[in-house]
Amino acid sequence: MRGFGETKTRLLRSLSKQGVATIIVAPATNRRTQMGELTDKAKAAGNKAAGSIKEAVGKATDNEELEAEGKAQQVKGSAQDVSGTVKGKLGDDV
């Protein structure tokens, strides 16, 4: 089975030989990359919010374990945010 790129190249060569002008329009971003970026950023926001709530409840109830869990979840959210940003910057190279 031929890949899409090879099939597209053969089609363009064939059209060129027939004297047909071709215009190629490429999407601005890869949909998978864009969705990966948005997914990571959404998860990051959720983890930061949940972590903040856990930390506040832990402080209010003098529950050091819950407070620490909240801080850790916020760090996880920050890491996901960075991951989403990197995916967005790299685009198709991810």
C-alpha cells in the first residue's frame, strides 16, 4: 500500500505533465499536535485548580498529607502546561 505522500507526489507529477496548474494548500498545524497541546493545557488547568483546592483544604484542616498532595498536583499541572507549550512550539516535529 502506498503512503499518502507518494500518491500525492505521483498525482502532482501527472497533472504537471498534462499542463494543469496546481495549487497546494497545507494546513497551518497538524491536528494531532494541536489537540495534544490543547489536551495538555486543559489537563494542566484542572490539576492546578484541584491541587490548589486540596492544598487550601489541607491547610484549613491541618492535614499536612492533603496539603502536600495538593502541592504535588499543582507541580504536575505546571509540568503538563510546559508539555503543552512545547508541543505547540514544535508543531509537526513532535
